[in-house]
Amino acid sequence: MPLIPWRKKTVTEQPKQLSPWEAFRSELNRWFEDMEREIFGGGFWPSAVGGFVPPVDVSEDEKHIVVRAEVPGLRPEDLELSVSGNQLTLTGEKREARESRSAGVYQSECRYGRFVRLVELPGAVDPEKVEAELANGVLTVKLTKLGETAGRRIPIKVR
Amino acid sequence: MADEKRMRRTPEEGHVEHLRQGVCYLPLVDIVEKAEEIILKADIPGTRPENIDVNFEDGILTIYAKVDPRQEPGTQYLLREYGVGDYHRSFQVSEAIDASRITAEYADGVLTLHLPKAEAARPRKIPVQVSS
């Protein structure tokens, strides 16, 4: 095998020494995060079959909700977005290059296939005001909150 | 399975050269062998061609990609399934690869490396002569 992942044989010095407890905790956190994504991520368990499901982050400010997804290898025509109520649906397909099926595969870590990803939004959004942008494998969707849900401050009266 | 999981975007441990703050991620790769070359595809979303450094030295092929931060600290996240950081991964390459002709391209967040096999390692069809 002319090409193998390279690892240094000895780890001489670690940049930051974690205490055994911290290391244990961060390891557990990582397991749980992976597990949560497998079980709850992406609608009705499509990841259980081992296909590609894009990881997502959702952030909000007073007027907007921004959803970002990592979709390496997808072109705009491979993606479809729809909004209804407080739900954003991401549908798409990560295609595997045809050559890789016929030829010998050494190592296959990347996932391929169709996916449907439902993202629950914190409130209703205006379906007319959605901007989506795809650049270098990162999809950014900017949604505008509907008036009544945009962060309202509730004053507390003093009697 | 557990190992495979860990491979996905696991912050690198041990041999990282920290060029800047933050974590480094191992990109996921597919490696495919063809008759003439070996193709390596790495998922490295969120970077730009000018920020990718592919280096070949002493038989070690190294991929390093600088990623612009896009999850600003202080942002209110409702959901965050991935982290943003640089990508770094190394591979040991045998002599059967013609290192001088390695080419790389980056499109849609995927880095594709073409590693041409050295002349000696290519399959050759040997004609069989009929002896009379």
C-alpha cells in the first residue's frame, strides 16, 4: 500500500496537559455529541444507514436566524431548501464520483447519498425573506423572523 | 465503527503544530487507486485554494488548510453540531509515487489530489509472442 495515514510513533510532549478527569469528560462529551447526531440529527434517522447528513449550526440575533451547514462536495443544483412555519428543510444529495466505484478503494471515510435534514427554528420566519449562499462547501441560510416573534422585551412593572 | 467515528473531525492530538489558536481537525478522506494514479479526496469545507498548503517532504504528504473562523465567539447558538478550525493530516507516501507530478484542485469544499504512479509501478501489458 503506497499511501497510508501517517502518525508519529511517540507523542513526546502534549501542548496542553489535561487532567485525567478533564480528558475523560471531553472524551465522553465527544461520544455523546456523535451519538446525539446519529440518533436525533436529520429528521427520521437517515444517518442510521450511514449516509451523508450535513452538520448544522443555528444562531440568532434579534431579527435574523442564521443556519449554516457543512456540505462539502455539493453544488447548488444538488441542494434544495424549503421553509414552512418554524421549520427549515434541507434536501440534497452528495454524489460520489463514478470513478471511485469501478476502481480499487483504499480508504473510504467520506459519506455519500441523499439526505433530508429538518431544522427546527426558534420561531416563525418570513418565507419570502430567505437568503441562501453556498461557498466552498459551506451553506449559509439567513432567515428573517416574523415581526411578532422578533425578540420582544417585556417590561416588568413595579407596584 | 467507534474508530471511524473518531476519525470524523476529531481534533488532532499529539503531533499538531499550532500555528494559531484553536483546534485542528482531521479531514475525512477517500483514497482511490487507479491504474495510472492514486486519487485522494478530502472534505475540507470553508477554506479557499490560497489557504490550502499541500506539502511533500521526506515521503510524507501533508495537507494543511487554514479555515476562516465563521463561528464568532459570543454568538448565541441554538444548535452547534460542528466546530470550525484548521485542517491538518499527513500520509506516508511510498516511492511508487512520482512526487514531482502531484497535482491538487479545490472545488465545492473538496480537495482532490492526483498522485501519479511512478513509471515503474504502472501496470504494463506484455505482449506474448508466438514462437514457431
